[in-house]
Amino acid sequence: MNALLALIRERRVIVCCGSGGVGKTTTAAAIALEGARQGRRTCVVTIDPARRLADALGLGSLPNTPTRVEGPWRGELWAVMLDTRSTFDAAVTRYARDQAQAEAIQESPLYRELRDALSGTHEYMAVEKLCQLDQEATSTSSWWTPRPRAVPPTSSAPLIT
């Protein structure tokens, strides 16, 4: 247990992954909560469209932007449910030369087809959201995935520093 507490205290990102029904949501929420108890600003991110994380945190819903979860901890606890479409559109807007270029891309039938149907888009947008949260200076992100194939292939261990 001391090793886990040390990881929560020291790491910026902790990834929880595994096969279905092993407790990824519960584990990720508990890690983020402990980080908040330790005084850190934490964010737990789900890429599963099911509402289990919102239900576990007592929230009606979770948007694609961090929602603060109030509680008796010293730090901050935030939660996000990935919306692939919105995250992809935001990435296009962020990397486009200007707003006109972003709109032209987003109105393209090819772009919409790729965004909505391309294999791996959900997983790519999960990494994009994680990078976005990291750039916004969230001190610890506890990110869980609903299935092992959702972890980027460069990750060989469940913890990324």
C-alpha cells in the first residue's frame, strides 16, 4: 500500500487498464480521490461511454470537460468522460492555421467520416484528451481504459511517468 501511496504522490499520470469487470473504474476513481486527499489537483478520465464513473462519483453526468467533484479533501478532484467527436473537433481547431481552416476541415465529409468511423479514433482521442489535461496543469491524472487494446501500443506497463 505504501508503494501505491508513493506513486499517487509522485506521478503525474497513472493509467489503469485491464479486461472488463476487473475494477478499472473503481481503482481509477480511488487513486484520483486519494490524490485529492493528499492535496493534489487530480482528474479521473473515462473513455467508456457507460455512466459508471459518474454514478460512482454521485454525479448526474460527466461532460467532455473537467467537472469538479466537491468533497472534504484538501486538494481538488475533477472528472471527465471522453466524447470522441468533441475531442477530435477541438484538436482540429487547436492545430488549424486559423478558425476558417478549422471550419473547412470540420465541414468536410471526408473528415466527418474519418472522425466517426476510423478504427482507433476513440483510443487516439483518449491520448489527445490526456495530453490536453496535462497541458492544463492537472497535477495528477488517473486515466482508465475499458479494454486492453485501448492502451497505446508504446505502453508496456500500467503506469506511465
